[in-house]
Amino acid sequence: MGMRYATALVEEEGIKVDQVFFHDPDGYMIEICNCDNLPILPISSSCSLKPHNYYNKMIATNYGCGFMENEMLENLSMNMLNFSF
């Protein structure tokens, strides 16, 4: 059919996900992946994460629940920029 596509293999903490990206006739980008390999974590679990400070010690302040969601979306958008057609 001659459809242009891009593939990627993402590995994080030993979990591998194969991805295929292509544009449908309307111009929308479609992703097909074996995302069932990803562990399911409730978003509410991100509220208890406390990042390390510069001295590699746990800091006492707790980030709001929106912190991880923002980080996830920012990482996704930056990764999507790597796929240009």
C-alpha cells in the first residue's frame, strides 16, 4: 500500500514496548503498540512520590498529584517530536 510509518522500541526498567506510528488519511497520527506490557498504576499513586534533591536525600515536601501527570505528558510530547515524517 506504500504507507509511510515509523517504528520504535522503548525500554524502561526492563519493560519493552514496540511502537508503530503512521498518519491516517485525515492526517491524525495513529500509534499501535503492545502497551499491555506496561504495568498499570493508578494516577493517585503518584501523589506520594518525593523526588531527590541535589544532595541525593529525600526531601520532605510532597508534590501535588498533578506533578506526575504533567511529567508524563511532557515526556510523551518530547518523544513524539522525535518522530517526524
